Amino acid sequence: MKKIISLSLVMVMILVTLAGCGGQKAGDSQVKVIDIQLTQEEYAFGVDKNQPELLDEVNKFIAKIQEDGTFTSILDKYFGDGTPEPVTSGTLDPSKDQLVVATNAAFEPFEYMAGDKYYGIDMEIAKLLADYLGKELVISNMEFDSVCLSIGQSKADIAMSGLTIKEDRKEYVNFTNKYYDAAQKLIVKASETTFDNCKTAADVEAILSKYDKNTKIGVQNGTTGQFYVQGDEDWGFAGYNVECVGYKAGSLAVQDMLNGNIEFVIIDEAPAESIAKAINALN
């Protein structure tokens, strides 16, 4: 996968490498993603409820880029042989005709930063959407937990942040049509063999169900991974009798796992693969 690694992720990987110098056993400086989808979910964008006309335009735009091959070309930049393109944010100015996008740029390959530039599938779509609407793009980077809330408070026009369609989020946003199918996956240390014989999600879940509060599983705050581990009635997730540890970014959770502070990490599939590749390339 040809990618540009975000500076924040690189720093996390450096910290992992330094921490690993303290006597980790072989295999504990690398990770692996258990190649089994634990959930089935859909990503969409979340639009300000006070802007129904924007919702209509975004849905038309999604259909357009899916039909003309633009969306496939963007995916190729992050999952294939293409080259990611930087996206620049304008400065918020109420006197200008702007599209204000709320995101959490710690979710590679959907949104992340390298220097002062934004990269990622959602960010490239955001740039094209702003051009389509004839507006200047302004990206508002924030904690993931604040993304939908900012739309509900009309502080931004649209949430573009690897956002899973979820009933409770509809209190704050109107979801567009889905644009991407996603799933949660489990990350473990490369030396971990507990899940090696698993073939299905049920196999993984049967093992996770045996753990108790002495086992810690890392997640990114506010994401489906957190709901999956803790349990969520809307999703039909029963949850597990473990300690769920939340982090601002999935990469920080993986760092803590390598440092020996938690046992496993459950995050979205695409970020899981990106983080694992980055870590294993460094070690």
C-alpha cells in the first residue's frame, strides 16, 4: 500500500520503538490484525439538520463520484498503487461562502495529517465536494466525540470522519446515503496465538467472552469499537466482561498494547491495517 504516514502516527511509532528497547520478548514489537470482521457497518456523512438542501446536494455528489469512478480512484490512492494528495484547509471566515467540515484527523486512511496538510479518503472527498458546491473548504479538526455535536450546534456544516450510521447520532445530524462498508477488527501482538485458529466472528467472540475485568481492551473513544466492547443495545452488541480502555486515537491504543498496559485493541478495519503496517515497517 503506497501511503503517506501522518506525523502523529510516526511519532507514536517512534515511542513504541523506544519503549520496546526495554526488554520486550521477540514478537512483542510487532502486531497483527486478526483477519475476521467482527461487525458489519456503513459509513456516511452527517449533515446539519438545518440545511436539508445541503443533504440533497451531498447525496447527489456521492452518487456522482461513485458512478463516474472518482470514488474508486480515491480508494486506490490509499489501498492500491495511487498516490495520496494533500488537502489544504482555508481559514474560517463568516463573510465567505465556505463549507465547514468537522473531522477527527487521527483516523488513517480516512483522515489524518502530515505537517499542516490533511490527507485521507474523506478529506479528498471533502475537497471535491467543496469544489462541486462552489465553496471554500474549511476543515475543523477536533476530538471524535465532538464531531457530531459540533454539527448539532451548527458549528460546522458536515461531519466527514469515518462516521458509522448510528441511531443516537441522528439526534445531531442527518445522515447522507452510505458511501463505504466498514467493520471492526482485533489487533494483537504478533506473538499472540490465542486467535490463530479462529475462522469466524463467533470464534473470536467465544474467546473474548471468557475474559474478565482483568483483561483490558483498547478502543478509540466514541467509535463503534467502544460500543462493541462495552455493549450497545441499538447495535445489538452484548459487550464483554472486560475493562474497556478508551484512547484519542487507535494508534495510541496499539502503542499501549505494545507497552504491555492492555491486552488487545479493537478498532475499524482500515485504520487497523494502516497502523499495523506502519508499526511493522518500523520494527
